Amino acid sequence: MSARGDSVMDHLIRDSAPLELYAWLDTDAEIPGWDIFSSNPFSLPLPEDNFTTVQNYFAEYHLEYYRQRLFMEFPSRLHALLLFATRVDAENFRAKHPARVFGKHLVPARSRGAYVVSFHDSSWLDYLRLPHSLNLATLDEVSKHYWGGRLVEEAGLTFMDNAWRETPVIEALFQGTLEPVTHHHHTRTGWLPGFS
């Protein structure tokens, strides 16, 4: 996985070697029968947050538009399972977005057979979802960094004239077959939103 903005191929993997990934899932979701929406913590809006719904749609739209133009070999965020590269990434996501994973289980899964997976810093999406207006050139630059595998913390971003830095949360865009990992204990988050 690369943090460089000049290489796109070392965070895109086509393989059949077993790979372990993580997801926050509802209690009734089962591997491998889960759907794309159950694995994407941003797929459903929070009930009180219509602005975030619009921001999420816009961020996803522009990332997909940019991928179709310049990164077609990568899995689409719209047609892949959105997982976390490691347990630490999943826990960091929970720390940043407790309401998005409230009541869900942290579930490890292992690939079975051939798959395609790419790894990206999901903090780029956090930046796109901030309440600001970004021009097309900036949206393209953010998309280039996301698909290119660059970490947000390396970019020197600003928001409202202040430095904006976030802990990387590496997500995996996965296309293939998954099976449950039975040697791990499932972790359920009982945290209330805003409390750790």
C-alpha cells in the first residue's frame, strides 16, 4: 500500500492469497450474504442529518466520476464491499464516527478464491463531507489523492483557514468472496454516540 501520490498500482491487488479484512455489521448480517449497503457505514443517513446525506451523495458521486475517467482498474465504491484493512482501522473509524457503528458488531472476514481489492484513506471522504464549497479543480485533486493511495495527513489540508489533519483510516474496496473468521471474538459496540 502506498502513501505516494505518484504510484497507483501498489495499493491495488488482484490475487487469491487469503486476506483478512474487517467490517462493522448489523447483528442480522451474515457473511458472505451481506450486501454492499450493510458494509458501508455511510450508506444510510443518520435520521437527524439531511445535510450530511447531501454531502455523502456528492462526495461519492465525484469520486466515482473521477474513477471512471482515470482509475477504471480500481473497484468502484458503488459496487464493492467497503471494509477496513485492519482491526485498528475499524476501531479508529468507530472513534471518529461512533453514531455510524452504534450497535454493530466488528466482524473479521477472510477472502476465498480470486479477488480484487484496493486500499484508500477514508479520511479523504471526511474532508469532502465538511461543510465547505470546493471548486472542481480541488474536487479533482482530492479524488486523485484518494484513488492514488495518498494519506490525508501528508497533504497539508486546511479547513476554515486552519490546518486539518486526521488519523488515517484505511478502507478496503473489495470484490470477491468472503467467509467468516471463527478464531476471533466479535466485538460489539455499545458506545453511545459521542462517548468512548
